[in-house]
Amino acid sequence: MKFSSRRLLREFSFVALLALLAAVGCGYGSGSSVRLPHTIGNYSASTLNGTYVYEIHGSSSLSGNPYREVGVFKADGAGNITAGTDDSSFSGGLPVSFTGSYQIGGDGTGSATFNSTTFGQPVTFAITVVSSSKVDLMEADAFVDGAGVADLQNSSAAGSTPSGTFVFRLHETISAQSQASESEVGAVTVSGGAVVPGDRVDQNLGGTSSLMTIAGGSFGTPAAMGRGTATITDSTNFSTTLVYYIVDSANLVLLVSNANAVGSGRAEAQTGAVGNGLSGAYAFGSRGDDGTFLDGVASVGSFNASSGVINSFMFDSMQDGSHTNATTSGTYTISSDGRVAVMLNSGASEVFWMVSPARAFFLVSSTSKVEDGTADLQTSGSLSPSTTGQYALVMDGIDLNFGQILARIGPLQFNQSGKLALTELVNASSSGQGATGPNVLSGTYSVSNGRITGDLNNGSLDPVMYAVSGSEAYALQIDPGTNTSGTVSLQH
């Protein structure tokens, strides 16, 4: 069936509004610290020193209206944000400049305040440092709720127009074409600022899947701090307009800037023998919208691919608050440009575009949901019962039990005896308070066939994780009535 994002938005907004009307409490002060108690680490304000490109996906806590936000900020290593530029689905394709401040505790948790006018007032983020080049972010204010990530920018690449073939993934919660949800995954080649015709892109627009050809477009020369604008026109003669920020010569963060659209994504340089398609064991994570709710579906899992055959396709999925754990198999066909069409024996079909032999973007070809994600080749050093260390966790989505948007962030610790502990901040929109906590949750975890299951506080939070390596995993909350997902990354 086809479905309308406007209808989905109205249904979710009504539920969220009922919860908010019943809530009590005051807003979270935008200038307040949101640092968690110290656990492990030797971090400080000097850990962040450079220019960072970020992407945030979230919703208004008051209306439930979704938004997407991308930009860049410069941290001076002493707690000051000396410059920044922000673009969002609210700004109409115009950048907003800002300055601000940040603080980081010894465990890598802290806060950042952007004195931006994007929302008409400063915005505060709870942060957890993964490393000096990567930071997880969660909206900490009462008026917006969501999460994202910031990556260190290569300043030497920030002034150069992108060049080469990129695999891109866009998710539009509200699309420019029809206001229905949309996923696009495909390839685009840029030469001398021009988009070269002939590459292909897969699209799921409101439940209708199609394969299109790139007809043309352009990428403008980036201005200060690596910000540029672009246009990609497909074979239906529709042009998607974009704001892009350069992370480095091989990575771009994208914001859809068409009027009335809400969408964002990434583009990564295509490298290696992508014509060989999928080969090996992969872990994946995806999320999207369905016929009932925006952010109504999310999945994590793993599979083995070899010589056109998919084996042990194991996944956990949450859809409208209901959990499915299953295993299937299937087949796939490969195109020389890195497009891989997968048909699962469960009846589902998916399309993967190889960024490299070790990484792919994909979408689900479905009439009832619009879902897309990433898949990464697994390494031998995956999480196991003997895993130790402290990981940065960030998750967001919706909680239908309370009719609210829900996000969490904080350090997650594993030990050798199968114990698990999470010190988290939570932004539950129905509280009306923004980020609250810290909440210290403890419990256990176990591993079976590469699937990691956790039980925190006797079932108050049950995550499932599929590891890419000993330092990265995709995560999904499988508690009834919830749909939150994200990542787990080893702090270093």
C-alpha cells in the first residue's frame, strides 16, 4: 500500500501532544551542564580540538514534527566553540552562524551549547566522546528531541569540490516529491563540479520502488568550513537540491533542501572491487517509517554472502512496538557498478550499493514501509562474553507506551563475567524536562551466534546488538512498545 507522511505525522503528533498535556516539570536549561558521573577515561575539553561536521535527526517535542539538521562547529580545545554554521529543514536552505561552549568530563561525557537561532533559542547537546575524531550527540532541551554524531573534518579537503564516484543514501521523512516518506540509495559521479549522467539510483517513495538513472546536476564549490550546495536530477526530471558539508575527500554529510522536505543522509567515495558485490559476513542496521508511524520501524542483524547465496540472515526488528527475531536465507545478483539485488526466502527484497567490499548502503523494497541503512563487513574481533571496556551508546526513536519521542546517551560497560552497566541521560519528550538523569542501569549480557542480548534493570531496557568488530556494533531496543535504535562504539 502507499501511505502519506502527512497522515503519519498527524497520528503521531496527536499521541505526543496528549502525553505532553499530562506532563509536569520545567524545561531543561540550555546553559546547564549535562555531564554524567565519571566512570572510566582520561578525557577533557582538550580532547575536542578542531572542526567537526555533525548530523542530527529528531522531532519537535511539542508537535512531533520531524526535522533534520547538519552543520559544522569549531572547538578550540579549551571549552569554546569559536565558529559554527548550521543548516536545518527549518532554515530554507540558508545557513545560520553561531558560537558556543562545551565541557567534557574525565569519562568522555559532557555538553555542548550552540548559541544558534535555528530554533529561536540556544540548543544544548549531551555528548559522549568516542575519540578525538568522533562524538555522539543527543538533544538535551525540552523543545526538541533526537540524536546524531559529529566527525572531525579534514581541513585540507574542506575547500575542494567533491570529485569521483560516491555512493549516497538519503532518507526523507517528508519527501519533496509527494510528502510521503522516501529512501534513495545509489551512485553519483562528480567531475569538475558537474554530475555525470548515467549512474543509477534506487528509490522507495511511499511504498513504490523503482530504479532510475542519474540525468545530471552539479556540486558547487564549497565555501567557508566546507559547506556547499548541490543538485542531482534523475530520469524522471526531478531535481533533489542539497546542502553538503565535507568531512573529508571521501565523506560528505547531506541535507535535502527542497521546499517542504525533511531529509538527510551521507555520501561516501566508492572504492575497491565493488563489482564483486557482497562477499563475507556483514552486520547491519536500518530504520524508517511505515503506514502507522514516522520512525515506526528499525532493524539490526547479520548475514553471510558468498557466490550469489545469502546464508544465516539473522535479524531483530521492531515495528510499531512489536519485536520480531528470525533467521532466513536467500540469493543475490551483482551489477558491475556495485548494485546488489537481494531476494530473501521470507519474501523480502533489498537493494545494496557497495561503497567498498567492506561497506554498503541499502534500502528495503517494500510496499508497507520505507526503510534504509548500512552494512559493514564483520571482523574476527567481535564483542563476546570476554569483552571488556567502555563504549559510547547513543539511541533514539519513539516510545508508544507513553506517546513520546525517546533518546538516550552514555557510557556502556562490559566486563569479563557477562555483566553490563549503563550510565545514561534520557530525553523523554513526555517529561517536558529535556535530558534527565543520570540513570545507572546494571544487568547482564550474553552472546549466541554473534547476537548480543542485554538485560538492564530486570527488563527496563533490553538491547540487542550485532557487532561489526570489537569496537563497533549496531543496537536496537526490543522492549514492547518501543522503537529506538543506534550504535555502540568503543571509547578510545
